[in-house]
Amino acid sequence: MSASLPLERPDWAIDPARAADVAARFIAATLESSGQDGLVVGLSGGIDSAVATGLAVRAVGRERVHAIRMPYRTSSRASLDDAAAVADALGLEPGTRDITAAVDAFLAEVPDADAVRRGNVMARVRMITLFDASQARRALVLGTGNRTEWLLGYTTLHGDEACGLNPVAQLYKTEIRLLARYLELPRVVLEKAPSADLWEGQSDEDELGFTYADADRLLHHMVDEGLMPRQLEALGFAPDVIERVSARMRSQAFKRAAPPVCDLGRPDPDAA
């Protein structure tokens, strides 16, 4: 199945040239201020990690970007090949850390874990791997999660959402795809169906129950413009889709907030 996202730029989408320029300057400035030597990124073979990695190479040069593939035993061979194609296009030599042994050791203690729990373990083991590599290399972990996933809560806390900086967090999936084309990344990452590749045949859009193209347009009008359900229906959105997206945003809101801290009246050391 090919991706459902359009190649034409919607009128609400950020110009990819502007997004690339702003993101590259953000990456370079953040790395400089951190005092670290480079960046570490998980290269999955998907479009989000490809774009984030492409921006990083554009910002600080390929010598300072270390990409790591982290397959599990059920991961698609095509994902490894696609990650290699992205790395080759960017002039990178990716490392490979197989997470199977670590994941299976944990899951052996919880044999009744369902697919979601298993997927969360994989996502968190991958992030352990990246942060370990970041410590070894004096590097920041580069985030790859997009705005659509963030708003819908389609992310794993302390898993794929964990990072030291994220240049693509305010870009919808549609804008990520436009940016991939602008960066001239391999065509395969534009055409493949979005998937976290946590189990065989897993598809983001099948799990969500709607396409990213529909979600992006709806979220733009709902969140960025603040339109109400009646106004959204007037734009052609089905009431059941509006309710499903709204319900998901409400139920996953805890993922978008910092952990609550009990306020005992002590001063904030970082307050101005």
C-alpha cells in the first residue's frame, strides 16, 4: 500500500524551503549551545526519521550525525533496506543495533503482554539504545516525531517521543512528506505506507482509523484555526471523524504535558 498523503502542497502547509532553513538553523544553534559534539538519530526507514536526519546533515554536516538502525526480529527487511537507502543518499554509514535480545529478555517476564505493550517495550528499548550511544559519543538524541502524532498521542512516552531536540515536531505529516521531496530523499520513503514497524503488517492509518491526509487537514482547522464542530462539518468533515479525532486528542492529552509536580512554594531556579 502506498502512502495516502498528497504531493501537492495544501494552502495551509508551511513552505518546505522555509521549514528546511528554519529547522537547520535550529539544529545548529541547539547543538552549539549544548556543548555536545554531534547528533544521534534512529534511522527506521520511515519518512519522519529520514527527514529529521536529512535536516541534521544539512545543518551540521554528515560527520557530526550518527545514524543507527535498530531492528527487532519481526522488523521488515524492507525497513532496513530503506534506512540504508536514506543513509546512502545522505552520505552516512549507519550503525546497526539489534534490539531483539533486550526486548525478548524483558517480555519473557510478561508473556501475556498484548501487541501494544510489546510495541511500547520495543520503542523504549530503542530509546535506551540511542541515549546510550549519545553518552558514548557526546551527542544529542535527535527527535523525529511530527505534529500529527503529537496531537493524536500516537507516540510512546519515554520511547519515540524522548529526545534532546526535535526539528520536526511542529510539522504535520503532510508537511513532512513535502519536506522529504524538497530534500530529495529516496522516493521509497515518500511512497511507503506510514508504519512504526513494531509487528508484521502494522499500519499507522489502520490503527488510527483515518488517513494522515484527512487528520492533518482536520487538525489544522481544529487546532491551528480553532474551528468548532459545526464549522468543521461545513468544510465537509464527517461528524464521526471529527468526534473520533477530538476524543483521541482528549484521551491522549496527558502525553503532551510535562509530568505534574507538587508545588511546595520553592522558587523555580530557571525562572526569569
